[in-house]
Amino acid sequence: MRQLHTDLPRLEAGAVGGQFWSVFVPSDLPADQAVTQTLEQIDALFELIRRNPERLELAGTSDDVERIAAARMVASMLGVEGGHAIGNSLGTLRILASFGAGYLTLTHNDDTDWADSATGERTHGGLTRFGEEVVRELNRCGMLVDLSHTSEETMRAAIAVSEAPVLFSHSNARSLCDVPRNVPDDVLELAGRSGAVIQATFVPWFLTREGAVANAAGWEELRRLRQEFPDDREAVGKAMDAWFASQPAPPSSLADVADHIDHIRDVAGIEATGVGSDFDGVESVPDGLEDVSRYPALFEELRDRGYSDEDLGKVAGRNVLRVLREAERVGSRLRSERPPPTVTIEQLDG
């Protein structure tokens, strides 16, 4: 049985005052199934919070986060990982916002019908017209635009369209680990100038040169399996699980994560730097960061590298609170200026 990285005692041991609980369904699901399974996961998250009122509370705003964390509970925010979860519907997006979703990741591992993924076929050259409308509606709803998993063209297009700072929920620096999922330096610079936050992640395949080699091998195997089983996603999934089980995770350490945090700070600025572990979204983790109880060790490493208490507070969460608050402010203004759009993907993209 797989060992999880998160539970309530370890959240307390790790001094976690708030986190996004990621709602994720596979990005190759049909649209109706993706929407249904997303709603079912949100329901499961609400039930988790309901059953643990002494430790967890749903946080729908930045003020909620500060209040709940001050009470020594875990402020539980909702993030939706993948634009496929809205089923090409702005109405569905608004429903997710009404449930308290704090961000939408525009893509996961596959392109959507309106945005290119870092690991997809890149069929749109970034965002389509409907994709731009999704970004605008996220702004109007007060939700963050999350650009992890997207192609660099999508990153640049979304930053240009968005009226609020964007988020990279779990991405590293491409110049240190050259994989498509990481962020190139020119986008780091652009993100920093625009007020964004890039949260360094713990995924071993996104941390080191060895990780980049292993990542490329994994994608090559997936492409091969998709050709072998073009109409059987279950067979592809089982074969990939077996392949990963046969491959040792690339070696990585807490210091490697700190190196990426250093680089993001140096290129984008300390105000743009954060941490997005991807715990329980990945099988293997770096040595020294085995689970959520180990966050203090990472911040001790950063302190040893010269980060001040003020810097550490920003990286630990103050930067994310800032972009949440700014997204809320922009959303409030936009909702007073314009009604919810009813445009469809067919009308904009044909």
C-alpha cells in the first residue's frame, strides 16, 4: 500500500498553517466525466474538512487563511488542477468558483481544447480566443490563474491577458533542470515583474540533470504505449505504472529544492518565490523532504543560506497571500464592471 505524505499529525509537526488541497482528475477523460469526477473530489474534500473540525477549516479568502492559521488550524484552500475540469464551460468555471476554488491550473499533462500543455501536442500556439476568455473569467471570479503544467507560450499569453498576478503552483527553474514542466528564465523574469508567485516543487524529475534524463525517458515510454494502445487508456495507465515501478527515482535532496528556490529568488525576486511541494501528487520525494512534517528542515536550510525571517515568511506563504488578496481585489472590481459572459468555445474558436 502506498505511503502517503500527508496526515493531520504530520501537518501539525510541519507547522502547516494553510495549504491548497488539489482536486485532480486525469486530463485524458471525456469532458463530462472530468466535470463529474472533479465535483465528486470536491465533495470528498468537504467531507474531510467536516469530519475534522478541530484541525481543518475551509478557507475561501485570504482573510480566512490568516484567521484560521492564527487559530493554529490548517486553512484548507481548494485548487483545481487542470482546465479540462471545466468541460469547456465558463458556467462550470463559475460553479467551481462558488465552491471556493482558489485557482485553476489551465492544463495538466495534455492540451485542453483552448490551451497548450508543456507536455502536450501544443496545437494552439498558447491560448485560443476561448482560452483568453477563461483567463478573463478567472480574473472576474477572483480565482488565480495557475500556469504550472502549461507550455511557455501559454505562460506568456496568460500573463499578458491576466489583470491579476498569476500563480505557478508547483514548478521549478528550467535552467537548473531542463524539462518542459519547468519555467524558463525569461518567463521567471516576466512573472516577477507582473507580481506573480512561482512555487518551487519537490518532484525529483524536475530537480536535477539526472531527473531531466529520467523525465524524458518516461515521456518516451508514454508515447510508445499510446501508439501501442491508441484506444485503451486503462492499458496505457497500467503499463506506465509498471514501468515507473521498475525505474528507480532519480536521486534528489532537500538541497536541490533549495537551489531552485535560490534561482527563482535571484531571477524573479524574493516577492515572487514560494513553495509548492506536490506531496501525494508524486510517488517519490527528495531525501530530507519525506513528508509534510519536514517543511521546517527546508526553511532551516534557507536560513543557513542567508534568508532573513522576513524572506522566510514571504516564501512560506506571505507571497501567496498577497496574490490571493490581489486576485480578490481585481475580481471585486471586474464583477462590478461586467456581467458573467455567456460566450461558448464554439462561438470564439469555431
